[in-house]
Amino acid sequence: MAEQEIAPKKKLGTGAKIAIGCGGITLLGIIIFVIITIAGIAGVAKVADNVDKAQKDREASEQEAFDNPYQIGEEVVVNDVQWIVTEAQNLGSTLKSKYGSFGDNCVANSGTFVKVIVKIKNNSSQMVSVSNLYLYDSQKREFITSSNVFGCIEDDLFILDNINPGIEKTFVAVYEIPDGAESLRLKVGNLDLFTEGHKYVSLGL
């Protein structure tokens, strides 16, 4: 028998080799992209979980501080700022003018006025600013100081103020609160706008 002739294998042309090479590179790129995408999604999810946990931890810490307030007369220290609420008093719904018959009485729109006296000492090495003294009730409603009683309170009422290092100042604040507000608490902190962490002082009202 005559030996069968074996047809010679065709060699791939340059174009075909380039196409195959490009296809391999593309496939490799897709694989790498998928891997990076999966890793990125996992990383983002982990960061989101960490952020969520940190937020929940802050909320839990804040709630614990709210539920376990200090009492009047107790020294409360938040970082380098020392607080002592020395007095809290419900003044009623009408305050007599300190100018007698020459001035108008101060009448609450609704509810009553509450007066708070607090000492703040700056134990840090830098000046701190007291921008407001926030008051809360059991429903976590937030109250700011009233600006309508300056003509009816003998004390120098609280306004925006600065406290130099080592200095202690006494502030008098008056709030208008609605009827039914109870378990009033003054919120105290380190007076730094860029950091968190607060405590509360019960006013016994």
C-alpha cells in the first residue's frame, strides 16, 4: 500500500496570532476587572458596615448619657471643660419688669419660664466659646434660651461668650418651655464643634 500523504499543517497568519493575543488580553482584562469590582464592592460594604456600627455606638452612648443624667451641684467634666449646674427654678408664666411701672412684664407665649444658673470652667490651654446652652425634656425636645426676658431678669443673661484658659464663668439662662414638659436636662459638652461626646444634668423639674 502506498503511504498516505499527511497534509502539512497551516501556520497561523500574523493577523490571526494578533487577534488571538488581543482576545486573551481582553479576557484577562475582564477577569481582572471582575475581581477588582468584587473586591471593591466588598470593601465598600465593609466600610459601610463600620460607619453604621460607629453611628449606632454613638447613638447608644448618647442615649445612655441622656438616661443617666448628673444632678444639680455635681461636677461634670467633659474633656477639658468643667460644668456645675448650681440652680434651676420654674419662674412661672409671667415675669415682672425689672423697671417697675416703666417697663412691660414678660409673658410666656404658652407654658412657663425656667431659669438655670451654671458655672463653666475652661481647663484647656485654649479659649473656648459658649454659643448656646441647650435644654431637653423627656421627649428629647430641644429648647434654646429665650431672648424675650432681658427686661425682667436682674441677672446678666447668657449671650454668646468666650472663656479663656483657666477661667471660670457663671451663666444665667432662661428658657420658655411648654406646659407638660418634664424631666428637664441641660446638655453639657467640651464646647468643641468638631468633636462629639455630651453629658446631661437633670434640673429636677
